[in-house]
Amino acid sequence: MNIKLNLKEVIILGVVAPILAGIVLFHYEDWFGDEPEVVTVKPPEPPKPRIADDIVAQIKSLQNPLAPVKIALWLNEPDMTQFTTRDDVTLYYVIKGLSKETPVYVSLFNVSPSGELSSWLFNQETKIGEILTYPAGKTDLQPGGNVLIVTKLSLEAGQEYFKVIVTSAPLIKDKFLAAASEELKDKKFWGIGEITVNVVSQE
């Protein structure tokens, strides 16, 4: 069936059609309901690692006197244990007792006077027999030569405790924080170095 429109009808249709379309759009929600709500589903957050309530006590109690690896640990100078809060401090450590080719991994922990545990190094691959520092000295390349930049530690008033744990293989952090001694059981060897220093407040 062919539908023929004269000029007048075409003009009327051209005017009326946009008006009708506007009316439909304006009343769309009233006639057909609200637009469907878009719901964003966030992926579940990964579970946080379980940290044992007594993890500080666990780390402090770790001892292995028969370990083949030995760790010497000191702040600024060997046997120096008295500091003030104004002192700039560098931690030194050296690992002995193993051949230089032996791969070892160092984890360094600090317990502040308030009992807060900090992990400063974790599974840091380290060389045997070299005196190392924390913070480590950084070489800054400057025009005309190399400049060695060494960042110092700041201590809090009270007793600061430091412990270095050396292992034959990397620790699994979640397992270590849940049960420190259990995570060390399957290591070929492990050893510790520790030091407690007294810090006096000085403004």
C-alpha cells in the first residue's frame, strides 16, 4: 500500500513529530518508571595477614646458639649502648661464619620504647663478611663526582630494641608474623643478632 502525503500534511507532520517526541521524553519516567539503578559491585578486599598478639615477644625470644651463622650488630660504635634523642645514629651489622658464596637473607626489626614493632628490612639478600649499614649510604651522581649521602636514624626516649634475623631462604611474611618460630623451622640455617640501647630525652 502506497501512502502519499501532500505538502501541507508533510509540513504538519514535521512540526508535530518533534513536539510528540519531546512530550514522550519529558514524561518518560512518569509513564514508564525510573531508569534502572546501576549498582557497582566492588571486588572483595584481600584478607589482611594475621599478626600474632604476642609477635613482639616471639621475635625477642628467638635464639639459635648453635647456628653456623653469626651476626655482629652495633649502633655508631661497638659496645655503645647509651644515646640521647638528639643523636644521629647508624646501625651497623656484619654476618660471619659462612663462606662468601653462601646466599643469605636479612630481616631487621625494631621495637620502640612504646612496644611498636617495625620491620626495616625483610628478606634483604646480603653479602657475607662485609660491614653493612642501616640506613644504607646512597650514592648520588652529581656533576664532577659522586657524593655519598647517609641518612641517620632518630631514636625515641626509653629502650630501643633491634634484632637482625639471617636465614638461608626468604621468609614468608604472613607466616612469620603469625608464628615466627614455626616459619624458621624449615630453613637450612638461621641466626640472630640483637641489641638493646638506652635513650635519654634531650631537647
